[in-house]
Amino acid sequence: MTPLACCGNRERAGKGGIWMTTEATAGGKLRGRRAVITGGASGIGLAIAMAFAREGAPVDILDLNEAGAQAAVKAIQSAGGVAEMHACDVSDAASVRATFDGIFARGPVRILVNNAGVAHVGTVASTNEDDFDRLMRINVRSVYLCTRAVVERMKAEDGGVILNMASIAAIAGLPDRFAYSTTKGAVLAMTFQVARDYLNDRIRCNAISPARVHTPFVDGFVAKNYPGREKEMMEVLGRAQPIGRMAEPEEVANLAVWLCSDEASFITGQNYPLDGGYMNLRG
């Protein structure tokens, strides 16, 4: 494994606590900056892990899908990147604590991407308590636990970046997404609060809110709920975005790289809808 580099010398810019680094970025925008990505074994998380590794970040993938996480690590290493996987239940405090203690024992974490999450279809009336609690535990509690595990150590190690994966469901009323929208609204609130509380500690915190992204989850959802109509329903889902298609995971990853790099050093406490025009161009 290649040695991990620090984030380099920093110059403070103003009283707001935002900073810029002066290190050279040869070898990638995230060169040497250790990144932890939850839910990194598939879909958007996998695309982010691959993109970060290409940009020079040593990557730690947290996922309960051990086979998928191992495959992701192998793919990154085969491409010349540095990666490790950790079987971690990010909704469980003891599991998160033990995992992050092990990661920090090997060096500082400069980037945390809170990506792990699950979806649910239903109104408030059709969402039972168990499903609501499950989404709150996985989508909200995990962000709290993982952020809490890194933020004070980031503060002590000259700062870092936290990126949360929200959704347009957090800022738009979507049919039958009561529990999911609730959790993603909470993710946005946590994003703004962490950004504000650690403004003077060189920690930036932002969120990405994608519209529909073409992931294996979407393929599985369509196959399960619309057997024999997969092609038709994929076209319907694509047309829901004014741009006429779903996003690809790599497009989310490209924005994630930028937000976690020095090119976005003046940006904190922001939500970036990646929505193909969904919020502003319908009608």
C-alpha cells in the first residue's frame, strides 16, 4: 500500500474558516486524501469510490455486501488505485465505532461520503412503523454516526470534507415517497448544521440531491414490479427528467470529486440538485 499523504499546507481565507490548499495536485485532484465511502459496493457509491481512486485518493469502502465490496476493491487495485473494504453496519454505533477506530489507526481521513441508503414506496398511511424505523435507521442514523465518528478527528487533523447523498425527494413532493423523502430531508438539515457548526474548523460539508439514477437498484425495482414491461417502464422513468433520461452513477461521481477537491474550496453548506432539469424545467 502506498503511504498516505496529508492535505498539504493551507492558507486561511477570511474569517469564515474556508480554506484553500497549496499542495500540487499532480496525480489527481484528491491525491493522497483518504476517503471513506459508505455503501460503496454498488451503484452511486461504487462509482464514487472508483472516481476518487482515479483521482489519487486511498479509498475505504464500508458496506455489508462483502462480496460486492471485495469486487470493488479488486477493480480499484487492478486499475492502480488503493482501496480497502470494511464490513460495517453503518446504522449500528458499535460497528461504526470499531470500523472508524481501525481506519484512523492507519492515518487521518480527509473525506467522508455518506452514501449508504435504502428506498421505500408508500404514503404516510401505507408506510408501517417497521419500514419507517428501518429507513430512519439506515438513511439518517448512519449519517449521524459516521459524521460523529470523523468530525472531531478531522478538526484535530486540520480539517476535511463531508459529502452527504440526499435526493430531490428532500426538496420536492414526490408521489408515494413519504418515508424516503422524510429521511432525505433530515440528511439536508444535518448537512447545513454540520457545515455551520464546523465553519471555523476547516471542515466543509455539502450535499448532492440526484433525481433518478440508473443503478442496479432501479433495474431490480423495475423487474420486480413491472415484469414483462421493463423496457417501457425504463423509458417512463427516463422521461420523468426533462433532459429525457436518468443520470448515470458516474455523473454523480464527477460532481462528488469536484465538491471534495480544492476546486470547490469556497463551497460549504450547499445542496446540489443533479436532476436533469427536474426542479426547474418541468411544465
